[in-house]
Amino acid sequence: MNETISTILKRRSVRLFRPDPVGQTEFDLVLEAGRYAPSAMNQQPWHFTAIRNPELLGKLEENCKSAFLESNVEALREVAKQEGFSVFYHAPLMVIISGDPGAIAAQYDCTLAMENMMLAATSLGIGSCWTHAVMMFNSTDKGKAIFKQLGFNFPEGHQPYAAAVFGYPAEPYPETPPKNAECVTILD
Ligand SMILES: Cc1cc2nc3c(=O)[nH]c(=O)nc-3n(C[C@H](O)[C@H](O)[C@H](O)COP(=O)(O)O)c2cc1C
């Protein structure tokens, strides 16, 4: 198996992080991997916002958690009610990829960029986890206003399409959850 395939198979959603920051050299490589993702007509309609400030991360976390608590999905409400639960898992770094909704396929472009970043991170020993609460929170007027209040200056008209936390895993990579192999049709 080559290294790329092995990295893809190794990536897991990591939910327990060491508090130390991600090294700048590694972080630059992860960002570069994001920027090299494919995008419809090479529009690259994205902007990467990295949050390393612990106070800001804490404030955003608190607010995003309310998106889970107020969700109409019972499973999300139940998870968020658990004592000590953090939607960001106390990670030292979050990246939000916002995009221009007027682009051909901003959501796909931003999601592909985030997957590139998560795979690059895995290859460098950095864990990651998609954090959907950010997009859920931003989908409400209250959430949008709070993003502004907290000083998030996404480029004009942009909306967050992908968000993930990054950091060094505090424990060995989690077991691979079941991956269904019965989802392929080949028409020869
Ligand atoms: C669109 C999307 C939203 C997700 N949202 C969350 C989330 O809010 N919190 C979380 O802990 N994991 C989240 N995940 C991670 C999934 O739970 C995880 O990918 C899945 O359980 C498979 O585990 P694996 O990533 O280790 O293969 C999300 C993944 C995707 C693709």
C-alpha cells in the first residue's frame, strides 16, 4: 500500500487533543494542501480563517454549543447535554473555510479543501474533526450576528461551508468505525 492510500485509511475523527499548538511549519503545509484542492472552474471561491486564540475559541465554542442544544435533532441535543462536552473538543486550532455562495459550487469546493487539509494533517501526525456546529450556528440570524460581534470578518458575502478542529491527538487514533462496503455498483 502506498503512503497516500495509507494516510486516507488512517484518518479518523479525533476528539481528544493535547493543548499544545500545532507547529507553524506543519500548519502551513496543511493550509497549502487545502489551497491545492480542486474547485469548479478553478474559481477557488474560498477563504481560510484559522482561530488559535484560546479566548476566542472558547467564546465561539460556547455559542456553537447552543446550536446543538437548540437543534431539532434529539441525538445532538443529548450529546451536547453531557457533562463536560465541548463541540470543539478543546482543540487548540479551528479552521473555518468560508466561500462565495455566488460561485459555481462553493460548498463542494470548500468541503474538498477541508478534506485535503484533514488528510494532510493526518500525514503529519495531526488529528482533526469536522465541527458541524459552526455551520449550524451560522445558519441562524443570531449566529451570524454573534460571528460579527466576535470579530469574524469573513470576506464580503461569504458564508462558512466547512469547519474543523485540529491538534495533536491526546490518545492513540480511535478504532475505525464500521465502513460499509455494500455501497458500490459497477456497471461493466
Ligand atoms: C458533514 C459532517 C459533519 C460532521 N459533524 C461532526 C460534528 O459536528 N462533530 C463531530 O464530532 N464529528 C462530526 N463529523 C465526523 C463524523 O462523525 C465522522 O466522520 C464519522 O463518524 C466517521 O468517523 P471517521 O471520521 O473517524 O471515519 C462530521 C462529519 C461530516 C462529514
